[in-house]
Amino acid sequence: MSELKVDEQGRYVGGDIPLGYTLWGERLVEVPAELDACVSIIRLVKQGKEYPQIAAAVREEHKVELSNPQFDGLMESVYRRYGPVC
């Protein structure tokens, strides 16, 4: 995934839009179902689940399709901010 870029006014400039957000005009806005899915994803990773199990659970519970790049991007973001999940 390419790094998200926004300008000083908070407008989207480029890069991949992270799971939990979408573009509305030039601004990123939250997608509640995807943000809820992010919490579930982290919980399932802490339980030792792998990507295929996590993607299936998120699809069933939140009706969110989780791609492998989205999963990897979320895990990289969590690691950068908080360190290892497990």
C-alpha cells in the first residue's frame, strides 16, 4: 500500500485510502462499519487468527470485504503506532 498523503488543510492528495475511510469530495470521512471491522480485526489477530479466518469473520459480522493489502496496511499502521499486536 502507498502512504496516505493529505495537505495542510486536510485535503486528500494521494496514496491508498485506509480501511475505515472513504473520500467525500477532497476529504476523508469515516465509514462506521469499516471502523468497527478494524476493531474486530485487531481482536482476532490477538486471538491468533490468520488472514483467511479474519476476512471471513469480518465479511460475516460486518458485511465488509477485507482484501489482503487492506489487512496488511492496517497491521502496519497499528504496529507503527502501538507496536506489536500480540
